Amino acid sequence: MTVEVQLKKGDFGDSVSEVVIVEWLKQVGERITADADIVELESDKATTKWPAPKSGVVTKLMFNAGDTIELPAVIALIDETATAAAPEADQSPAPAESKAPPAKESPKPSTSAEVRVMPSAAAALAENGLKPSQVTATGPGGRMLKEDVQRQVAATAKPATTAVAKPAPTIQPVRTVATTERSEKRQMMSPIRKRIAARLVEAQTNAALLTTFNEVDMTSIMDLRKQHQDAFTQRYGIKLGFMSFFVKAAIDALQTFPAINAEIQGTEIVYHNYFDIGIAIGGGKGLVVPVLRNAETMGFAQIEQAIGVFANKVKENTLSPQELTGGTFTITNGGVYGSLLSTPIVNPPQSGVLGMHAIQDRPVARDGQVVIRPMMYLALTYDHRIVDGREAVSFLKRIKDCLENPVRLLLDV
């Protein structure tokens, strides 16, 4: 019985209408088990691996890697009763024991019609801007291997004339080499990058954005972390970071100033009585913002564990669309990249975003004395249409007070 691998509208979020085939993880003729990943897909929200609905043999792939497909769509067929094709047997007779083994032949290049690009080779082609027709496939059964692509890259990087033939060097990661040539490289924007660009322009066009700044003395939090870090790690299996303090402080301030946790819908202001906090995380394909649902119900350990899970999923490109949708307020930490000060952009339709920055030892005045303290600049960008300047400044001041006196976060004072 033939089973269809289907993608439906809503599988990747209500707003997603198309996805891109990044890589086929199984090829025609290969066997796959139910719930094993058959393809990697990219939408404007996330990169996701899609499972097979049933066990069987892949009999047809409807699209090629790199194709953009509109939802809903059938992308592959699986035959539950078929048997996977056995690898081609070597038809040459075995040599007699008394005879010397035949000389090893060089692998024969395959014609373009026979070539099957393996997933690692497809990634190498995309990385180096090559087409399959530009590379000679030498793998068994006409397969194009990653080594074939690396070999082609190395060959094209050699100078036109060589005085003395040298042994082939060990293949190293490809890097750009400065030359006198003026060259350009064109690359299609990924769906995620296009979505990021569209949302940033939307935020700048449709909202009245303003940013206010303050600074926080991180001494108390750093002392608290140092004092309890070992016990916290031993009990929960994860380190106590700074982000859980900022999430807790943001929720405290949002409860005091609900307009910053609200959004505009048409001519109405919608106030959220829950706190879904987006945590901006940088990935290889752009910034993504997974959401801590009902963060007001989470403790410090739960927040740190959830953020750790999100960070691993970003590295592995396994975030689901549901983990990226919604959010009532966002926190972004440019300090991990060394940023000292910035003006973050609101993530529509939210009304505020908190920017954290690098911690630096700076001279500050305390009780008439100049002392050195670990200081961090904070930035709050907000939608001035529904948030007044007084509320924004007071909101940021509340966060500062909570962070400089973290016992407030525990005693709710």
C-alpha cells in the first residue's frame, strides 16, 4: 500500500503558507521506519525535520532540494509492502589465490543522469555555490560524495600553472582567500532571513518606537550566583545564569506596567493577563525567539532549563513553529556578542523589548566614594502608541531595582 507524506496548512504555524526543501534525508529505494525523519524543511519561522507517517520504502520524491512548495502538498510516497533495493553486487570473478590482485581502478565518473547527490554533498555544494553538474561523482552507484565536492573546490583554487607537481594536501575546511580579483557572490535569502527582514521593516513602519536607557549594578546578582552556584548546579543539573533573573525582573515590572505586556489589534488594546516571554537566541540561520509560556509560573531552575533546551534546539535546527509563535514581551542579550549599548527593535505585535548588554567594570559613585562595579546598560524599546514615556522609564527603573536587590524577586516586594 502506498502512503503519502503530506504537509498541511497549520503544520508550521497559521501564518506559514510555504516551505523550502533543505535536504532529503532518505532517497528513493531506501527503507524508512515510521516517525523517522525523511526530510529537512525550512519555513519563515524555523528549520524542521519531518517524519515519515509509516514504515516502508521511499518510492518517489515529489520535489528537489532547494524547491519552494506551497502548502498543503504531498512531498513523497512510501510503499509499505516494498523491499529496499539491495546494493549492487560486484560481478567480477574472485581472483585465484595464486594470482596477484588486479590493479585498483580509478573510480569512474558518473553521468549527470545517474548522479545521486548525498546530503553531505548537497550541503557542501550550497556552501561553495556549486551546481551538481560542475562536480564529478565518484561514489558507488553514481552517488556524489562530500569528498567529490571538496576535491572540485580544491582543484579550482589551484593556480593556472604549476612549476612542480606536489602531493595532494590533506583536505582542509574551505576559506576565502584574498585575491586581486573583484568578485561577487549571490545567494537567495532563506525563508527565515526574509521573515526577519519583513518583520523588522513592519515594526519600524507600523509602530511609534522609542528607546529609553538605564544601567544596573550587577554586584548583588553576581555575588548571589557565586554563593549558590554549586548547590544550584548539583540540584538541578544546570548552571544559574543571568537570564532567569532578567525574566523574573521583567515579569515583576510587566505586572506593574501592563501596557508593556499588551498589543494593539485594530482600534483595541489587548492586555494579556499571562506572560509569554520570548528569549532571542542567535543561530546559524538568523535570530530566533522561542517563547517561555506562562513564565510567571516558572522558577529560576525551570527558566534556565527551558532556555538550555531552546539553545540546543537552535543548534540542531529542531525548534518547532509552535515554540516560536506568540510571545507578549521579548528579552534579547547583545552582551554575549560584546555589545555595550544598542536599541533593540520590537517584535510585532508586541509593545516592548528589553535589551541586555555586556557587563563591564566601571567607576561609579557610591556613598560619596568612587568605586569600581560590574555595570550593565539596559535598553527598553517600546511602542509609544500605547506606552507613555513615564511608564517606560518607570518600567526600566523597576527592573533595575529588582536586579540590584534580587531578594525582591523572591519576596515579591
